[in-house]
Amino acid sequence: MKSKKNSHTHLPLSDVRPKKNLGQHFLTDLSIAQRIAGTLDVAPGLPVLEVGPGMGVLTQYLLDKDLRVVELDAESVSYLKLHYPSSLDRRIIEADFLKMDLRQLFEGKPFALIGNYPYNISSQIFFRVVDHKDIIPLCSGMIQKEVAQRLAALPGSKDYGVLTVLIQVWYDVEYLFTVGNEVFNPPPKVQSAVIRLRRNDCESLPCSEKDFRTLVKNAFSMRRKTLRNALRALIHEWKPDEADAILSESLFDQRAEQLSLQQFIDLTVRLRS
């Protein structure tokens, strides 16, 4: 009885060969795919772009939406066209998500992003989301657990870093649930997790976004050292006449992971005013 049940809850594994260079780990458990699709229920009616649909395990639960799927792997594209000829007709975009023009999708209207994201480019995907925060109010999907923990981290934790700060300034992050590696083909060496990002109320920063990113990246560049060491060169560049006085302040006794989002913003404003 058990094997019969499994045949209904898992996809066949042999249709498309997972490619290591594309970071492909195909989800085989349909119940998890259905739960991931359900993460979009908070924004009904929003158009949806799925990244890396593979063999359509998640796609099948999104077909009732205004959906596009972007897939770089030609073998996966062929599989989708063969198995979803009518429902995915003209909805497949054969392209690299990291290079495509997202503002041309859905006539420039806001859309939700979802996917079982390729593990080797997941951080790059989230930085693209930030770059398009005005048209991506919602982003959810599955990534490696380590990256999910970094996205959702709080100040003071070992997971709190550059990605955390640059994402959380614009998005509220929810760590939804953990997924073991046994439901993938091939099984990844790490655990996975499903997350959801929702745009918060921050519409703009009181400083240049470029300066903010520069300061955050420099602050975490020497993670185990104090901000005084990590930011010394940058502060001398930005405030040459006041650098020594600024660096003597007690704030710079702390490490980057101890600063809140607001403190990073305030510090950028101060150093660039």
C-alpha cells in the first residue's frame, strides 16, 4: 500500500536530467509544491512569474493565475511544452532570469515572484528583487536553509549580514517551513526552506541607495572586527576632515551584526551629509 501511495505523491524522476551547472534539484513531493504555491494566497489576483519551473511540479498549481515561467534549460522547456501544451502555451520564456528585462513583463504592472530557486544563484535573485522592488511586492519560494536563515535573521545573530540588511530594509521576511533533502532529485547536501518576502512601508531612504549598500557591504567585510576597523577606509574617504573624531565614538566599538537597520540608515545619512 505504501508504494502505491508514494506513486501518487511523487513525480517520476527520469524525464529531465538535473544539471549541476544550473544548480538544479528537482522537487518530487507534490504536497510541498502545493504548499509553496499557497504562499501567494496573500495577494490574490497578482500576476505571477515563476523562476526555473523544471518539470512543472510547482507550475501545475499556478496555472489558474496570470502566469509566466522563465526557464534557461532547453531540456526543461521542451518537457514543459510537451506536457503542458495548452495551459503553458505562450507563457514560457526561454531566458536567464538574471539578465531578462523584468519591466517588460505584464505590461509593467507589479507581479509576484515564485520558484524552487536554483541554489547557486539564489542570493543574486534576491538582489534583483530589491532592484525591482517597485514592481515586485511579493516574492516567495524555496531556497537553501542557510540563505533563508540569513534573509530572516535578527540583529545580533550569526546569520545577520549584508543580504539580511539589504533585503529587510524593503521587505518583511517570513521563514515559513523547513524542507528535508530527501524530497529532491538529486538530494542536495543541504536542507532547504520556504520563505516569503512582502514589501514593507519603506518607499525611499533618506540617503543614496548606492551609498547605503556601500556602507553595509564595507561594515560586514571584516565580520569579526569592530566597525572602527571595517569602516576606517570608507570614513576617511567620505569624511576626511572628521574621520578620526567620528571613529573615536563608542558606536564603532560594535561589530556590524549588532547594528539595526535604522542604525545603518542613520549612519549612512550622517556620513554623506
